[in-house]
Amino acid sequence: MTTIEGNLQGLRERIARACAQAGRELSAVSLLAVSKTFGPDAVRQAQAAGQRSFGENYVQEGVEKILALREFPASQGEPLVWHCIGPVQSNKTRLVAAHFDWMQSVDRLKIAQRLSEQRPEDMPPLQVCVQVNVDGGLTKSGVAPNALLALAEAIASLPRLKLRGLMCIPEPVEGFEAQRDLFLQARLLFDRLNDEGFGLDTLSMGMSDDLEAAVAAGSTMVRVGRAVFGSRAGKITSPV
Ligand SMILES: *Cc1c(COP(=O)(O)O)cnc(C)c1O
């Protein structure tokens, strides 16, 4: 068994325990493997171990991997699904629209409009989450909760995007309950949008260090890097 295969197995058990603790079905929480800084070989190993969905922070790096892995034999099963989870500058939206299946970190209408305009006609609509800033962290991207409804309405009307849900990355805090309380704020916003009729099915939250708290608060997708691929050696600090 490769290290990545073993990590994935351990992680699936961890998610299963978190679901059981929270009284939720295991099928309610999906795993996005965050492959940033790791090469195509690591993605192939995870794929061979049954993982299908991968997340990338840095557009250029992600696109290179998507292209390198495009020729993977169909006999290996369903195609990979690629999520962009990092902040994107206006001049990179075309690359995202042309190569990714999902864009999880939309927090401005201008970016959403460009993605919709630039999504190629022969591809399905780009699946989108709005990133919401639940704790007011000054350095973090994400729309403020009081501006969320207007942004969600505007995005829902764009023809080449499909609004699927919310994503959040709270500042790290110590302790399960403090973590859960932050995630619950995102859950509340998610429920409110669905009360307004948005029909969202994706609440993307929880990472290697806090996924239990996120699952307890209702996460439907945990985004996990280090617990799948190991620690990142040369941490890239600025988006490309
Ligand atoms: C890197 C990253 C992750 C994964 O973080 P780990 O701590 O490695 O699990 C999840 N979401 C986003 C947006 C990230 O940038």
C-alpha cells in the first residue's frame, strides 16, 4: 500500500467517525483532496486509491496538473473532478473557466461575471461556491455575511455558472467547540439561503485540523491536503 493510499484509508475512517458522532450519514460528506504543491504522480496515486475530486489553490499550477492528467486511461474509472479553491485575480479567470469543473472561492461579482462570460460553450456550467468570511478575518478573502444574499442572487442569474453552495476558511482557533461555532455561522447562512429558495447542496468547510468540527456543523465537503498527501515542503505563500 502506498502512503497516500494508507492516508486516504485513515482519513475515510476519520470522516466516518465524525459522521457517526454527529449522527449524519457518511454519504452526506464528500472528500476533496487538496493536491496543491504536489505533482501529478501524487494525484495518480490518490486516484488509484479511489479518490476522484481534487482541489488546487494556484491557477497556473492547477491547470498544468489538469492537462498532465487529462490522458489518464478511461479504464481507471470516472474522470477526475477539479476544484479551484484559491483566490483568483481577474486576469486568471479565463484559465479557471476553461479548465476547472468547480470554482469555490468566488467572493466578488466581477469575478463571477468574467467566469460566466469565459466559460466555453462546449463545457457544462462552472459549478460555483461563494466564499463567505464568517469571522471577519481582515486578511481573509470571502464576502461579508451581510453582502452574501445580494451576491448569491446575482450569481444565480449568470447563465454559465451553477451556484452550488458556500465555502469558508475560518481563522484557526483552538478547540472543537470554538471551531464548530465558527462553522455553524456558515451553516446558518447556508440554511438561510436555502430558506430563500436557492436549493444549495454544498457546504464546503473543514480541513486536516478541524474537519470533525466542520462535520458536526453540517459540512458536506471537507477539503483535505496534508492528511492525504503529507506536509507541504515548500509552502507557496502568494497566489500565482
Ligand atoms: C490548503 C487548503 C486546504 C487544505 O488544507 P490542509 O490543512 O492541508 O488540509 C483546504 N482549503 C483551502 C482553501 C486550502 O488552501
